[in-house]
Amino acid sequence: MIPVSLLCFANARAGDISSEENDAISKHFEHAQLPGRTTAALPVSAAAATPSIDLSSFSKQERELLEKNQVVIGTLDHNGHKRVRARVKIAAAPHVVWETVHEERKTDPDLAYSKVLETNGHTSTLEQKFQLIPVVGTAICEMKNVEIPGHRIDYWLTKSERFKALEGSWVITALREGGTILELSSYIDMGLPIPRTMQDMVTGKKLERRLQNIRKMAEQAHPHSVARKPEAGIQ
């Protein structure tokens, strides 16, 4: 488990990011497309402070779903294709959600194993064996993982004997009313003649299941954390 002291947003400094990580983020890091925000990538110095948003910034339909603890499924344009994007409202402080995301990722049922090949600051190269994949069965992939502490995780495929593409992002945004919006987006190309609509449908169900699992874990483990005041540095 990552120490809470490392998860506080006020401690996520631009100086913690190496030049190599900055280059990787510049190529693959896209700013979360929340209502009222631009699609331009944030510079690393700006990304150090976790953003916040009012629930009223979402559409009426999205607000109603989020308030009912339901996952909102949509799409997100990235790298010339559309990712499946899912959001959920969690009644827990952002730093708690960040820690819970890391805990849940250790028990992802889609992974037979995950081992670290190389680590450089907030950037890691991983070898992961994916299982329970429709038609394919299993696939071993080399993945790049870049973190902006307390704010987001971006990952993408660098090598695979099966997949053509596999990428996604976890994005944490504080709600000014209290609580957190957790967003997970993903795109996968299995390199097979499977209709995109079918791949996206399967992806959407997986994202929904994972977000609901994280929501329950965070709220049950820290039932009073939502009452915390925003950390210094949250904007």
C-alpha cells in the first residue's frame, strides 16, 4: 500500500517528475475531458495540483446517474480513435480514492500476473498477462505506466504478440461539494475482425464493474473521509 503521505495532492510537485517522464507524458498524457474544461494537455507543473469541479457542471442526466451511484458510460476522443469512458461519484476524499485504485489494480481479475521490468521515478515498464479475453483467451503485453501522483495514471501498450493497441487512463477529480469523481477510459484493438461496437460493449461492462468495486471499497474502508476539507493546492 502506498503511504498516505505520498498520496496528498499538495505533495505532488512538478520537480518530482523527471525529464524522461515529462517527455512520455507529453506524448501520451491528455487532460481529462470534464465539463467546462479544454482538451489541451496540462503542463506537468499545472498537473501537480489535482483539479476540482462542481457536480452542477455535468448534464442533468449525468448528475442524476452519479447521485444514484451509477456509472456514466460515454466516449473520449484520443489518438485518432474513441476510448470507452466511464465515471462514478465516490463518497470519499480524493487521496482515499487514489489509494484504493492502486489496491484494486493488484487484484484485477483480467490479469494472470503483472511484474515490473523497470522503474524510473513515476514511470514503470510492466509485463502483464491478460486473461479472460473473448476469443483471444490470454495475451502477454509489455506496458508503459506513468503516474501524476494523486491525479492520474496513464498506461499504454509497447509490445504484444496479439494486441495492436491497449491504452487507458485513470483520472481523479475532487468535487467541491465533497467526494470524488473517478474516471476510467480504455481503448483496445485485439487485432481480430471483431466489430468495434462489440469490443466497446465488453470494455464498457468491465469499466463499470471495476469502478463500482472501487467505489464500494473506498466508501466502506473510509466512511468518513468525504467530510475532509480540500487539501492545500487543490484548485
